[in-house]
Amino acid sequence: MTNFNDGRLLSVIEAAVYLGITKHTIYSWTSQKRIPYVKIGGRTMLLKEDLDGFISKNRVESRLR
């Protein structure tokens, strides 16, 4: 099992698993510059902390208490 808490860069597949979405969606979001990423040797890589920030930024609070 992959440890997502070690601060390393995640591959597109690892990021997709972490977010529970498809790798196609990751590629789509990176091409639209919706999520931060880096290119290393032609590979698209993502930082877990950037994904966590994306989650926080897009969180919608419920009106119910």
C-alpha cells in the first residue's frame, strides 16, 4: 500500500487513487491548470500537500447544523 503522508511527489495514478477519481480527470485538471503539478522527465507529478489544498479550496460547507 502506498504511504501518501511522506511528502514525496505522487504520480498521476497515485494522485487519482488518493482523490478517488480517474487518471483522465487528473490529466484534464492539469491541462486546465486547475491543480498544481510539476513535470519531471516528461512525467506529470503532484504534491500531496497541493492536492490537500485543492480539496480545502473546493470544499462546500453544508447549511445544516
